[in-house]
Amino acid sequence: MTLTMCHRDTDNALHAVVVGAGFGGMASALRLRALGYRVTLIDRMKRMGGRAQVFKKNGFTYDAGPTVITAPFLFEELFSLFNEDLYDYVDLRPLDPWYRIVFSDRREFNYGGTVEDTLKEIERFSPGDREGYLRLLDMSRRIFDVGFDQLGDRPFHRFTDMIAQVPKLIRLQSYQSVYGMVSRYVKDPYLRQIFSIHPLLVGGNPFDTTSIYTLIHYLERRWGIHYCMGGMGFLIDALGDLMRRQGIHLRLGTTVERIVNKNQHASGVIIENDGQLRSDIVVMNADPPYVYTRMMPEGHDSPVIDRRIKHMTYSMGLFVLYFGTSRRYDEIAHHTIWLGPRFKGLLKDVFAHKHLADDFSLYLHRPSATDATMAPKGCDSFYVLSPVPNLKSGIDWRRVGDRYRDRIFETLESHLLPGLKRHIVHSFYMTPLDFERDYLSLWGSGFSIAPIFTQSAWFRFHNKNKRLKGLYFVGAGTHPGAGLPGVLCSAKVLQNVIDHQHM
Ligand SMILES: Cc1cc2nc3c(=O)[nH]c(=O)nc-3n(C[C@H](O)[C@H](O)[C@H](O)COP(=O)(O)OP(=O)(O)OC[C@H]3O[C@@H](n4cnc5c(N)ncnc54)[C@H](O)[C@@H]3O)c2cc1C
């Protein structure tokens, strides 16, 4: 990689337009700036962060999207590009436990701390699974060494890239599902659920998601799980300030309609109600299925791609309910996963049958457990997330949303938060319809296309477009995939595929 091909702050500096200020877009803007590009970052939302929006209401602060930070070094790198230190700007706190998993029969498992802490928890459930867990962790490390260290920032836009990796992927049994792999090592049905929930964090069904994602076990073990004091918005503001210091031009509240083609080259974008913005390269952090079906220049839309996109498997939708309480629930951990009575059946309803079931499993976020600034004194701020079918289901959320919210509150009150309904100060929610409207996410999916084997690596949306020079993709729908580590790595892939000789 030559850093001198593009000249910073000269008339010769190439102009990069990045569409979408999600974490993938922000990281790309910074990496391009460090390479010397003049960068404009555009997003249709009024705040940066993409799905990581922030809502503030009556003294309560709610992170709208991601809450779990697993690989802080990927954020550190963005500041290091400019010889700055992330920790001069943000306070990342390690959490313990990482998650508390609560079953509907009230059994609890505190996941996190040291390996020894986890082994003690395993022994309470199934002493015979101690050794199996250690072997699972070892397998996770081996998958991590290949899937993250060797392939996480490597481009996969040529079929030969894929062919070269096939032996490794087969050796690691990437064709298996996460649940399948976990079950080979761990026998207890509770533990199997606990150790296979990770795909849900990146939009996949543990029974279908490629076992490459088992690497998250090792990722969590190696760096822990962190929370940014002040909430995720604080981290985004720190990245925003870094961009401003580096002269990146931010255009928020601005929607891009189309990519412009000049001589088979992406030469800018058409902005809604504002005409054309010329550039030397265009980096799309918008959802690739949306871009390919709605935003390509004339002559570059293709019925074959349209058909493929139509038949792809999309991640689940999310019903996210935000609420403040007039009391604190100090017995509730920062991250709680409540698993209802059905596991496989419920996931089948969400992913395959696309049926809104009567039962659910929930993830409950209580940032005020760690950070008192997230709620007024004596109060708690929460969000609860329920995986639901995406909009391919035809569910009319305008009709069923309130009822669904009430059922979640009833479940929380009976299983986790006694007296909840009496203490709710306010509540509001997002459904897949909001994901479609706000983020232009096809089918309102929470995480773009699903992380199954046939939609991973070369089979995922490529980071570099073959037909239109200078058009690149980063973010959840591209290689390596969704989740903060994935999208931050996609910006590293961009750095590795970019062709600096443009026009
Ligand atoms: C509720 C929720 C909880 C999650 N929890 C976690 C977690 O705890 N840990 C974790 O690692 N991951 C988590 N994830 C996943 C993670 O947040 C996402 O995978 C990641 O943030 C996606 O980043 P991205 O770069 O793909 O961009 P996105 O966040 O998808 O942002 C893309 C941006 O582009 C904008 N855009 C799209 N089209 C246009 C256009 N035409 N013009 C202008 N702007 C456009 C969109 O409005 C959006 O702002 C969670 C996701 C959700 C939804």
C-alpha cells in the first residue's frame, strides 16, 4: 500500500464521497483521509452513527442500536492514523459479567470474567461440559486466527481469492452452523443455547449462520466487552470531532439518490434536491441491496442482480422498545439476555416461517447499571430488543406494534422487572418499518443480508464493483459482515482494494 499516491491538501488531492455515516462509513472516511483524499461524508440522518442513533427524552438517554463493544483496538486504530489517542477522548469500561443469560425457568448464567469464572458457571449447569467448553474456546481461537486475523481485512472480490481460502475454510468446517459446532463440544441444552447466541448479534439464526462466527467467543475472551461512558453517542461524537479536526466535510440530513457514471467510472453522486456532487471515487456505506436495486446509474442496473437480490436471505428485523423507569432495578445486569421457553422453534418462526410468534426471547440493555448519566437520579434507562421477522413477512407493524409492545412489557414484568408497568415514565419503539424508512434497509432488516455461508466472503457483496471503476462498498452487507468489528474491518478491506489511479 502506497500512501503517497494521493496528495493531501493540494489541488491534486482526489475527492472521495462516502455515502452513509454508519461505523463502516465513518471508518472509511478516516482511512481515506489518512491516505490523503479530500473526503465528503454524507448521511440522510441528522446525526452520524447510522443504526447507532441516540435518542434523548426527559433526562433519559437511549442508544438506539449497538451497545456491545468487542474489539476496542479497531477504534484505537482510527485515532492512531492521525497520531492521536482514543483514550484522550473516551472512557471505555470493561463490563463483568459481559451478559447475564436468564432462562424462563429462572436459571441464570453469568457469562464473562475469566475462563475460570465461566467454568464455575458451567459446572453449576453441567460439570461434564467443562472440558468441552475449553475445546470450544480453542476451536474459536483457531477460527479467529484465520477468519479474523488473516481474512477479516482481506478483499474477496475475485473468485480466486475465495478458491485460495477454501481449504482453510473447509478445515475449520465453516460449512457447519454455529449451533452445530457448539453442540459438538457442549452437551447440555442450556449451555448449547448460551454459547450459540452470538449470530443474533450480527443478524443470523444460530442454526444457519456459518460457524466462522464462533470466533466471537475468542474475540470476547481476548478483549472483553466494553461500554463507552456517556453511551455509544459519545464515541460517535469523538469520531465526528476527529473527522472535523482532519478536515473531512460532513453533510448530514442529506440523501443521495444515485451514483453518477462517466466513462464507466463512478464520478460522483446525485443528491436529493441538490444536483450533482463530483468526486473521483464513491464509497457506499448504504445497504448494498438497496444501492444495487435503486441507486445505480442508468445502464448499470441489471435484472440478474435484481433477481439475485430478491432471492437472498436477509437478516431478521428488530423490534426495539426504549423506556425509562421511575425507579432503579439494581439487580439487573448491564446486558441481560432472557431466553423464552422455545429456542429453535422461535428462531424458525422468525427466520424461516416469518411468523410473529406469541412468545419471544429478549435482549435487555440497562446502561444506567454502569453509567448514572444515562437516566435521571433514581431512575433507569432501558432498551429491550426482540428479534422479529423482516418485512418479507408482510406484518403490518402500524397495526400490531402497540400490542407487541404491551406483551413485551408483560413478559418483562413477570420475569425480570417486578412492578414495571407502574414505573414506566415513557416508552417508544422502532420496528422494521423504521429501519426501512430511516436507513433505507431493504426489507427493514436489522443487519442487511444474513451471515450464512453462501452469503459470506466472495459470496457477500464485494467491496469493489467490477463494472464501475471507483465504486466501493463498506458496511454490514459487504465482506466481512455486520457488527461493529465487521464493519470497521470493511473499511480496512477498502484500504486494501482501492485503486488510487482514477480518471
Ligand atoms: C438494535 C441493534 C443493536 C445492535 N447491537 C450491536 C452490538 O451490541 N454490537 C455490535 O457490534 N453490533 C451491533 N449491531 C450491529 C451494528 O450496529 C451494525 O452492523 C453496524 O452498526 C452497521 O454499520 P454500517 O457501517 O453497516 O452502517 P449503518 O449503521 O447501516 O449506517 C448506514 C447509514 O447510511 C445511511 N444511508 C443509507 N442510504 C443512504 C443514502 N441514499 N443517502 C444518504 N445516506 C444513506 C443510513 O441512513 C445510515 O445512517 C446492532 C444493530 C442494531 C440495529
